[in-house]
Amino acid sequence: QVQDIEFTQIEMKVIEGLKVGNECLHKMHQVMSIEEVERIIGETQDAVEYQRQIDELLAGSLTEEDEDAILEELNAITQEQLELPEVPSEPLPEKIPGMSSL
């Protein structure tokens, strides 16, 4: 009979622990909704995927198609005619009046 009483006391402690745990979970659920958790998980997955893409680029693991596209874009950029400003053709003065030499 002593064992039954001890076992019942243990059961009561377990049930009290479950009760406290359920109350905590209920409070947490009021603070954070499933939609909020899904949004956070989605943002985290997006950030991980973005970082993976950056890591691949930095590691130089470009496919041949990627390299071809990059080279094609580089060629297009270097073939463009850039309009540069006019450069003065007059020679620079040897000394500027009022300035001391360094």
C-alpha cells in the first residue's frame, strides 16, 4: 500500500507538470500564431538559399551556361561606345601664380 501511495504522489507531480506545461504552451500560442511561425520559417529558408547561391558564386562553381552568359554580358559591356568628356588640349601651366611649390 505504501508503494501505491508513492506511485500516486508521482502521478500527481507528473499531472501537475503537464498542467503547467499546457498553460505555458497556451500562453505561447497566444503570442505566436502558426502563420507567424510559417512566415519566419519561410524567411529563414529564403535566406539560407540566398546564402547558398552566394557561396556557390564565391566558390567558383558556375556552370558552363553561367560562364557563357557572364562572358556574353561582359562582351556587350566592353563593346558599348562610351561617351567620354572632352579633354583640354592646352598645356598645364608650370607654376600657378600665388601658389608655393611643395
